[in-house]
Amino acid sequence: MNSFFTAIRSLGVRRGPHRMLAGVCGGIADRFGVSPWLVRLIFVLSLLLPGSGIVVYLIAWVLLPDEQGVIPLQRSLQR
């Protein structure tokens, strides 16, 4: 299981300092060098399409590490 979390950390996406909710959009924006507002706009537009935008966001929040490298799902499983 640790190799799974190590692989996630190696992606280079961290929930970041440009946080509004959980920092997912800000972390993606930092990783790809674009404006956090652009990523947020794309996310909001994705909510208008049929599908599961909220579910994808929640999965990203649980799996992406924060600025210190802590992954919420890994922390929950270790308790």
C-alpha cells in the first residue's frame, strides 16, 4: 500500500497554498503552471456536464498530498 501512496506523491501534484476549499484546483494549477482561477473555472464547468465532477474532486482531495506530503487517505488508514 505504501508504494501506491509513493506513486501518488511522485506525480508532483500537491494540494496547495491557493486554497479555497481543499486546495485541489490550486495544486493542479501549481503543477501545470496555470492560474488557479482557470482550473476552478474548468472544474465548475465540468459540474454542468453529466457525470460525477464532485466525486472526482473528492477522490482527488483524499488522494493528493498536502504541502507537507501528507495524504488524507493514508493518514486515515494508519490510525
